Amino acid sequence: MAKSIKDRLLTLGSAAVVGLGAIPLSNIAVAADEVTFDGATIHIPSEGTHYLNLTVADNIVTLGQTAELTYENINFHEGDSAYGGGQVLYINLDAAGYEEFNLPTVHPESSREGEQSVFAGSNILWNIYDSSSEDKMYHGKVTKCGGGGFVGCILAPEADFECDVPVDGTIIAENIRYNNEIHKASFLAPQPKEQEKEKVDVTKTWGQLMMGMTQPNSVTVNLYRSRNGNLDPKYCEENAVNYTGTQTTAPAGPAGPGAGPGAGTQSEQKVGQDGLPYTQGTYKDSVWYSGGPLGVAGDFEVFAFDTITHNQHLNGNLACKKLVMVSSLPVGPNTGSQNLISIVTDTLEITNKTPTMPCDMIDYKMNHFVIPENYNVAAWGWINENGESRQGNTMAYPYKGDHYMLDVFAGDLGPYDSHGDFAIAMNMSNKELYLLHADKGYLDLDALQLEYDALCKKIATENYDPTKQENEDLNAVEFVGQRTLNEASGWKASFEDLPKTDCNGNPWYYYVKEDTSKLQRFTDSYEGNPVSNGDGTVNITNKVFDIKTTTVEFSKQDLIGGELAGATLKLTGKKTNGEEISLESTMFGGSRSVLELGTGAEAISDRGKEISWKSGTTPTKVKYMPDGIYTLEETAAPDGYNITTKVTFEIRDQKIVKIGETEVTSEKNTIIMDDAPLKDVVISKQTLGGTELKGAELTLTVRNCLMDLSEVELDLAADAVAGTKTADAVKWTSGSSPTTVKWLPDGIYTLHEDTAPIGYHTATDIEFTIEKGKLVKIGASDVEDSAPVVMTDKELATIDISKTGINGKELAGATLTLTGVNKQGG
């Protein structure tokens, strides 16, 4: 039951009460019929699911505060009548226009043959809403004061509820104040009839094998299910969510990724973190949970999203943000019953000073305690704000942030056993209360926590409304089980005892998918997928996947066409659909090398998605290359050579048809990658007169380069000074003769003067370009490969200034100021 949902429509046939408003009957797991109401009596057939639409204005207030309401022919027992095929009544009560109203008294004659119990009301739900409210929630006050007691579960999450008479039924409200007993009567939804089962048989057929090939000794097949009957088996394999809980294995096969109906015959019994076993059970929908841990029922269930104020004994299941205990009665077990209190609260405030009886099982999560000094809490157990156990025998369950797991129910649930195993969780900050079910066959606390986290995330999604069918992921896929097929089994297997439908009557579609991870040389095709609405057979056919391949020769050369040894090369490829190509997968009889090495060449990786080698003195061949788009990359060049750019080429119909962006028609499948030698460049720092200038601090940087400058060498004059070398820059101070910068790779270089010698201007930057190991440009001008790079500094000017008198003689004592602007006007 989540208060954050927008439309507030009460849906049934799912694992919890979700939202509010008039019940959309199409979502109820079994058919519902409307019953009649004559103003005082609700006439109900003995069996079946029924509903009644009432309003406060027309039906309830007119009865008066102490008026009586009779359920005619109701069965209050918790036995068969409360489960599938039994008697269930939904009452939609529209309280539009009323800020407060009082519920009627239920007449004692409502009991069948005079029999009642504390479980009375478990098959009656009063869904109180407000059709005029934007959120459909009733935000007023509901009372049951005066007169006799009330029978039925009350669902009013935004309302205040107050009572001073006994109530037989679970209460869910914003604030609850009760001064009398509230008897535990968990609402039990109608259940669908026992699900019909079906079986899926699997058979395998092998196609004709090619020479030298053998078929595997065994294959694994997986079974998936979805509500969509138009899925591809590959989609199921890639998108399946595993069943949670204990893994099971088929007798002759490996462990599957999860457990599920028909998943195998072997199972492993586990114990959860609560110490209870993961017990096998049959899942059936329940709108609210019933029973307590170990199957012992408490006296009441009360859920408030804010405050519960009570003046009666505590012995049941309770959840709230703040609990105010004003009772002078004991907090403890009734005679012959084990105490089962589950409290999630921010504040515990105890106003009386009467010592309590011991509590065997109490689960607290609180931040504040307001307790009288002499209050006896010696036998209590709770969890403090750090999640640590403080005292007593506490049953602690996992919580995450503001989300707290209140109870986990497993084992023999006595009269509630047909509801299977489930847990309840509450989010106090967001006012959300959830029930998590174990329809996986096993109860797994970790799995329930994951399921709960996923539910919180889904509900938080904008515009999500779980009451609408279109919000369901019809493409969701679940893993069901796994089988191993081999020659001994006749290449056959079966998945049995599979439900035809989910618990809401939607058909399951079962898909078989073969694990092809070890069948790269085979295709897999299916006949019979999916199986639905009855037993079915899926036949898998494996045929040899004939991939046409070719051999490509790779030649690593210098600029004059000689084969160049010592280059490290890497080859990768992709199919036209973007899938990576694994060259080993094209080989017959398993994995073999695809390299035919040239003389002196060395293999680094000779199979797989990345083929790499060091070049030799003759070309190297790569065999068994299917059609695709490939990239040849040089990752390390021989000493003295540039790393060249990548070469991309396309193979189509066993021929190279494109290299880079150029279409080719050559019959020879050869890729040539050439390396240019590194270049030595002479750099001269001069005066305007052509004299070498000492003392200039210079920096050389490069762009559009595949290599870095850290390996560059400087041939310096004796009086020059070497600076730092990094991947991006080389520094030095000029001497009395030119500097030779050795082993420069291809790129565009910039020579920059950081500091000029004393008496000289700083020169402007000079740019030069090296292509294919040759100096081709200085600035914008083409140059000879042997040309030096010359940077010239101008001397600073010397000016004589004379101060004379009118007689032409030098005049001493004058104060002068010299100003000027540069060529840019600064």
C-alpha cells in the first residue's frame, strides 16, 4: 500500500493493497458480484467475491451514531472461507463532503450460527476514499465511538481514526487513537483457483558436420518465461532476471543461474539471517499479510503513518512514526499466546509508570526515547539509531535508509500456510508500506530487500501508476530453469510442472534458448517457441555456420619500399553491425593461430579479438579473416622511425574493397604500412648580421604528432645549456654554434624564444613542418630538406640625448623624462 501513487485506485490480485479509490473490478483475481444493501443489512451470498459501493451521505450517517449494520450470511472464520473460492466482501465508501463521520455498529447477529473469533473481519475490507479530492484520499476523521463494536478491516491512509469500542480488523490510517481493543484480523484477498500446469519438452537435431569437425559432448538449454509471446529467444537470454533463492540443478547438468518451477530435482536448504530456514511454499496473492513469525498470531495489527496513541495492552503487530503509550495495562503476552510486537518508530513516549511484563519479541527502530525514570525495560529489546541491538531478544531485519523491513514470515504459518512466505516493509519518511512476497519458491531476505529496493525506485518514477496495465513491463523475462542434453539423454530433456498463468490469470509464454557460448561454429534455430496454454515441444537445430574467409598480407616498409623489421602492429576488426570479430572463432576444430609470420617476425597475440605481432624482414599474413572493417595500428615503431597513422580497410566477399576512404579493385589482398625516418633539424640563433647568438632561452613544441618529444636528443655547442625534455616540449639555451635537434617525428613544430640575451629583442615564433621524415616548410615557405631553421634577434637601439643652453653648450641639472610607444601603440 503506497501513499505516493497518484490515482488512488485500490487494486487486488497483486501482492499488496496499492492506492485507493473505487475498486477496479477487472484487476481482481477472481470475478466479483455486487451485493445489495437495504439501509441496515448487507445481503451477502455464502461464497464468492462481492463488492458494495456506498457513500457517507446516502448510507452511513443516516444510520446514526449508534445505529447497527448487519452482515447477512457472513462467515467470519479464518478457514476455507477466507481463501481461494471463499467469501470476500469489498466495501467502497465515498466520504466526499464530510470532514468527520462515525461508523455504524455491526450487529452481533451478523455472525453465522452465532460463531465469532478474533479473526472476524478478515474477509471484509472498508476502502474509505473521497471522490471529490484531487488525490482521491479521504483526509478527514473516521470514528467508531459509542454503541457496539465494528467488524472489518479499515483502509484510510490519510485519515485520522479514533475508536472507543472493540474493532475486529486491521486499521491503516494517518493517526490512530484507540481506547479499546483492536483485534487482529488481517484482510485476506480472494485467491485464484489452483493454477493449471504444463510441460515443455526439448529436442535437439544436429545438421551435417564438415570435414574435421566434431559436435560437443553436451549442450545446455535454458528456459525463460514472459507475458509477451512475441520475443526472440536471444532477447530472453540477454534480458532475463533470475529467480531468487536457492539454486537448483538438473540431475545431469551444471548449476543454473537460479531456481524456479521445474528448474531441477536437487535443492539446497539454506538459513536466512533471521535464523529461519528458507522454506518451500506455494505463492498465492494476498492483499495484506497474516500471521506472525513462527505462525503465532498477535491480537491486533495497527499501521499509522504518523502517531498511534493507545490506552490498551500491546500484543500484536504495530507500526508508526510516534508511539504514545498511555495505558496502565501490561505490554506483554496474553495467556497462552506469545507476544509479537513489531514497532518501527521515531519516538517512543511512555506516560504511565506501571512496570511492564516481559516482551519476548519486540523489534524497535527509534531515534528518541521519552520514558519515565522508573519504567521497567529490562526485558525489552530494541535497535538504537545506529541500528545496534540494545537489550533483550530482538528480531532485527534489514533496513536501508528510511526503509525498514518490519517482519519476515517463513516456516509453517499454520492456518495461513496457503499464503506462502512473505515480508512487510515500511518507509516512514515517504509514508509507504509494502508487502514483499516470495513467489520464487524460497524466501530469501536478501532477494526480498532487492525486490523492495526495486519497487521503491519504480514507484518514485514520475507518472508511474501501478494500477494501470500499461505500466507493467510485458517484455520482462524471468529465468525458469536449465537442462543438459547429451547423447545419453537422446539429446532430449523436459521442464515439468510449469504454471500456465501467473496469479492474475495472465498466460505465461515459455521460451527455450540454447547456450551457444561453446558453439561458435554452429547456428541455432528453434521450432515451437514459445510454449503457452498447454504442453509443447521446442526443437533446436544446430547447423555448421559456414563463414567465408580470406588471407591478407601485411607489409611494413620504409619510405623507399624496403621491408621494415621491429614495428609492433595490432589488428582489430568489426562486423558491419558493430560486433567485434574474433578471428579464432573461424577456425575448424577449436582455437588455432591465424598468423603466418614473416621471416624474423614475432607473434604477440595470434588469436582472438586482437591480433598483434612484431614485423620481420618479410611480410606477415593473417588467415581466416571474414568480411568486416579492420584497423591496422602501429603501437611502437623501430628505432629511428616515426609511428605512422592507423590504416582502416574493408573486406567484402573475401576481397579488400576499401583502404581508408579510397575504393580499391586490386586482386591482391595486401596492406602496406610505411614508416618515415625521424628527422634531424639544425636550429641557429643569430643576430641580424648573421653571427650566432649565445644566451637565448628557447622552447620547441609540436602538434599533429603521433609520438612525443621525450626521446629527442640535442647536439649542443660546448657553451650551450640543455634544458628540460617532456612529451610536449624541449628546452635549451643557445651557445656560440647552432644546435641540432635529433630524431624529430613528423609534425608541426613551433620554436619560441622565452628570454632574449641582454641587449636584444625577443624574436617572434617560427613554425616549421616535418612530413614523412623531411623538413618541408618553414613558416609558409617550402624549403629544402637540408635547410636550417634560423631565428634572428634584433639589437636594442642606443640613443644619445643632449641638453644645451641657447649658447649651444651642454646644460647640467635638467630633469628629463623619456616616453614612447611600441609599434602596436602600447
